[in-house]
Amino acid sequence: MDAISKYIETIKAVEPRADIHVSDDTVYATVSSSKLRDLAKAIYWDMDCFFRTCAGSDERSINGFYALYHIFGDDHNGLNIVLKVYADPNNPTLPSIVDIVPAADWCEMEARDLLGIEFSGRKQYRLILPPYWPKDLYPLRKEVSYDVKPQVIISSEKVGFWDRTSAGVAIPIGPYHPALHEPEYFELYVEGERVVDVRYRGFHVHRGIEKLGESKLTYQQVNFVAERICGICGFEHSVCYAQAIEKAAGIEIPERAKFIRSIVLEVERIHSHLLWIGVAVHLLGYDTGFMHTWRIREHVMIIAEMLTGSRKTYGINLIGGVRKDINEEKKQRVLDVLKIVEKEFTELVKTMVDVPQIMKRLKGTGILPREDARKLSVVGPTARGSGLDRDVRRDLPYAAYSYVDFNVPVYDDGDNLSRFLVRVDEVYESISIIRQLLDQLPQGPIMIEEFDIPEGRMAVSVVEAPRGEDIHFVITGRGKPYRWKVRAPTYQNIPALRVMLRDQPLADAPLTIASIDPCFSCTDRVFIVDKNGYKKRLDPILYRWR
């Protein structure tokens, strides 16, 4: 029995009335809410799947209900499994699965904030919206305009999550802090020099991108907004979105375009990892290493500009292909520069690992045990540094990754050193992948000009960004997405920091937070506006916890 048949059999055994269909690499099942928890356990634990995300959707204009899509991933068999449940429009309440699937915590509360779906059997809290957001205004409901300017009443209500379970002195980190390059707030509780607990509050820079994509932009325009989700790995989001629409519409893009996408994706992976390695050693006080790493990274940024016309936010990706080709001159130039990068990076890494202070601060700190990594479905180098052998470039190959051979670096210690070494190894693997792709680069067009995007189609797209897998879930509409859900890697990895920071020296906290390579701009995806229409800064005091 093949894997798809096993999932159909498992779902039918729990929910005989399930409506199941299969499209590409995804099994979709509409199930009753009374069977959701049993199915979540069967798929997440019994079938050994990971949890990708969940997505709420206002489908009252289609079928009269709200809907929630729980998206699981079977890395071993290269599949996605989507469980859809309906919520009563007059009382949208669904059973929580967070006690079974801890990784579902945030996305359930996101659906509560943005759509008003309540979840029974769990503590509920505000995740994304500020405490003084109007209680009856849910931004992702279809009747709410993307440009609504709600009146807000500033209150002293406190909001937050991760209940404090330990005593200790509170040490705030953020929302603006030298150890954080974006606004997020960590509150560390310490006894002496040891961290005993941690609280977190994010989403200070939520921009309502999904609402904008569903309201005002055309399918092709969303590509450029998607690329602005993240300032470092935006091309991954653009590719992930484009692939979601292409899968939903059944569009097969030219082979040459697939290769070019993969080449640029790997260029972005290299410069992202080099950026992180430099920041990591900077946090350890090794600024010489920081400056040399970024000097080497500059070679890679020159490659990116040569291939796309821009050092970042390339603007070359569209549904149906890419806008920039690679000629022989550029091909040779990339190969020449990669030789320099490989040589200089090898010399630098050898120097770094010979610095005893660096190794002492990395080894044995910020440990994330494999069982916790599995329970929380962490992704990317965070997962691979804790012994989870998962990488969707290999497990669910997309673009041109099925044409290349590469290793997936995995380390078992779960510490900061393991996550450091995963990224070092991946730089070499990315260089190898680019060389293979350039060697096999096929001839032909790079773009399909004519295609149709039917309404009411669904697709899940997964792309391995430098920090881990991006997830884009789409339901097609008329001329634009009906629903567009984005889940960035950091969204999945931040909850693991509570495990990684506990019982660790306070001095190692900045490095441990940095070890997941957090990108808060792509994790937060609202401006607060007063009754006169003036934008107001979020008061960090109001973002403290109950």
C-alpha cells in the first residue's frame, strides 16, 4: 500500500464520513470537528508527521461557514496532509489540538485574533493584535476592508502568553535592544546568573500582508509583496507563493526557469548563512571574525546583483517563471566568484574553530533536545542541529532540486555549536548545488506568458529557506487569492527558545536567541491608528504579560 492510500485508510478509520481528495503531493480531508483531535493524534504521532501550520478562512460567501485548515507534513514520503474543519458562523468554536500537537499553539491563536474562531479546551490569549484593538473587529473577515482605520481606546490591559512558572528577577530584552536587530520582547527571569524562565511577546511589526494580498493586489502583484515579507530571504517567499499558485492552477513552468529559481535560492542561502555566522561570532565578542565573514559575503551579494540586477529584493520571480536569464558570461563569473568564496570561507572557518573562547561559548549551550524539537516541529538548522533529518529541498523537491545531489548536514547535540556547524556545512553544499545547476542548465524559455488560474483551487507550497521551511497556503479567487496564508520558519522556531534558554547562563541568552536566526519581520506579518488617522507607536509597556 502506498503512502497516500495509508493516509486515506487512516482518516477513514477515524472519520468514515470524511470527504477526501488528492492533488499533487497533498491529501485533503474535510472532517467533522468531533473527530479532529483523534485525527490529529493519528497523523502527528502515529503516522510520524510534522505540523506545518494551520490557516483560518472566512468562507461564508462560499459555503456559509468559517473553516480551519490544519496542515501536516510527511517528510519521509514527501506529502502534505490537510485536515479541514468547518466552524458555525454564529458561534465559531472548534476543539483545540494544542495538547496533542504543541506546535499548533500560535496558529490557533492567530485564527482567533484575525477571524474570531474560538478554541475550546485550552487557555486563549491575544497573539497578534494589541490589547486595545476593538474586540469585535476581526481583520481577515471578508467584510472588513484592508484599509479600515479602527478607532482604538488605549487601555492598561496586559496581554501575553507563556505563563510564568518560576520565580526570579526579570531581565527585559527588547523591544529594541543591541542583541536584537528587530523589535521583539523577551523577558528573562534569572536566579543569580542562571535563566529559570522566559516570556515572549512579538508581532510588533505585523503588516497585514495577507489581507492586502487577498483584497487589492492581482496574482502577479502579490509576488512582489511576498518578496518583501523578509529582508534577507524574500526570494524564498516569492518562490513559495508563486509555486502555490502554479500548483493550484496546474501551471508547469519551463525547466530553465526552475533552474534559475534554484540557483538564486542557493545564492540567497549562502549570503544568509554568512550573515548569521558573522552576527553569531560578533555576539561572542569576535569582531574580527564578524568583519571577515561579511567581507566574504560581499562576493555573494555581487553575484546576486549580477544575476538579478539587485543585491536584495530581486523582483525577478513571477507566476509562470522568471524575468531574468543567465548567459554564459554570467555563468562563468558565478563559478569564478564561488571559488574565491569557498577558499576564503574555508580559511576563516578553520581560524574560528581554533579560537578556544568561541568553541567554549558554543558547545553545550542553548540545548534543544531532539524530543522537544520533534514535539514542537521546529524547522531548518534548528531542527537539523537537534538530530532531525529534514530538508524539504530533498524531501519534497521543488524547482530544480530533483536534478542535484547534496548532503543534509545533521548534528545530534542540539546546542549552539550544532546549529553553527549545520550552517557552515550548508554553505559548502549550496556552492556544490549551484555548480551542478549551472552545469546542467537547460536551454529554452524562462517564462510562460499565457495561463489561466481557476477559482476555488487549493495548494500548499513548501520552500526550504535558510532558516527553515516557508509555508504558503492559497485558495484561488477571481483575479487574486481568496485566501493566502504565510508561515515563516521563525514562527515555528521561537516557541523552542523557552526550552533552549532555561537553565542556561544569562550571558549565553543573546547567542541562543540568535541561534535560531530569528527573522521577526517575516514572523510578524498592523499599524495602530487613532481616531484622527495618525499612526501611533506601540507602547511596549502594554505588551507585558498577565
